[in-house]
Amino acid sequence: EVKLVESGGGLAQPGGSLSLSCAASGFTLSSYEMSWVRQAPGKGLEWVSYISTSGSSIYYADSVKGRFTISRDDAKKSLYLQMNSLRAEDTAIYYCVRALRWSGLSFDYWGQGTLVTVSS
Amino acid sequence: QSVLTQPPSVSAAPGQKVTISCSGSSSNIGNNYVSWYQQVPGTVPKLLIYDNNKRPSGIPDRFSGSKSGTSATLGITGLQTGDEADYYCGTWDDSLSAWVFGGGTKLTVL
């Protein structure tokens, strides 16, 4: 069974940092591209970042570029998101998502999410 | 303002059919594959359609997807109360080098 379990969410002050982790099980992480997607309270889905297999290609949404860093450790079966210079608008549930690539890219498995709240 | 445009809401009676549109441009839908996601309130998003019109295992054939030019459409037939959810389209945008989601469409089954 594919499982993605996020951790590391919580309360952070504006300008502060948080580090999210995602533990993957039930599949071979090294064979899959991964992403982070977030959802602010009562709002729609917003893609945050993408990392290819081996980490050779990385992309970010403009809203987080220069502040967030995605990484992966396939040996530890984990995906990470380092979030710096946090802003109130970063408040959201952050989902770890597995990417499925047949002809195009899609997101086939989602974690339960971890809530990040940025407030003073 | 989302790069992909969806109607905020649609509604239909149980047993009826509904379609949800997703409009984009040549840099996203026009040049890439579209996927659709269902999010029942209080739950995690679920993949409904990938590669424009393919259904993952376990998704009933009441759900269908299509794409024409720079627009995509999700169709749901035989509506059930359990289909009440928010639906999102998504695809890669070559100009932004980013994945983009539509703003979401709330489906109400009257």
C-alpha cells in the first residue's frame, strides 16, 4: 500500500523557518518524481514545488521561489521541504504528492497533509 | 487569479449528467496533458483522470475526460450525492515552468 506521511508542520512566526518531511512507503521512492502541493484554509489547490527522480530537475512556484527548497533522500525514503522567510500567506495544509508519468504528469497519491500556520 | 479557468460552481440533480470546463492556453493545456482531481470536503484530493481521458484503477466509468485545443472537460454521468465535491483540473505550463491548477469547481448534487 502506498503511503505518504508528512510531518514538521506547526506554528511559525513571520520571517521564520520550518522544515517539512514526507516519509514514503509501499513503493520505490527513487523511481518517482515528487511534488509538494498546498491548500490555504478554504481555498483551492496550489502547486508548490517539483523534484525529478535523482533530483536533477527542480521547479518552484513563483510565490515560493528563493524561499523554499525541495530535496529528497531516496535511501531514507523521504522527501523534504525547507521553508524560510515564511509569510502569513504561506499558511496552508502542505501535501506530499507522488507524481505519475505516463504520457504526461499527474499526481496519483497524496499524503494526509501537515498544517503550517504563520502568525505572530 | 488561476492560469486555468474553471466555473466556480455547477449543479445538477441525482442521476443527471454534468460537465466541468477548464480553459487554458497554448503554453499549458494546448501543449500538455490534463489531469482532474476530486476533493470531497474534509478529505485529501484524489486523482480522477490523467493524460486527458484515462481513469486510474478504481475510478468508475461515470467519470470521463476530454481535451480540445486549449480547453479540457470533465464529465460525470449518473450523478450521486457522493459526487458532491470540489473538482480541479491541472497541467504543466511550459512558459511558467510550473504546474498549474484551476481554481476549482464546486459540484452540488441537488
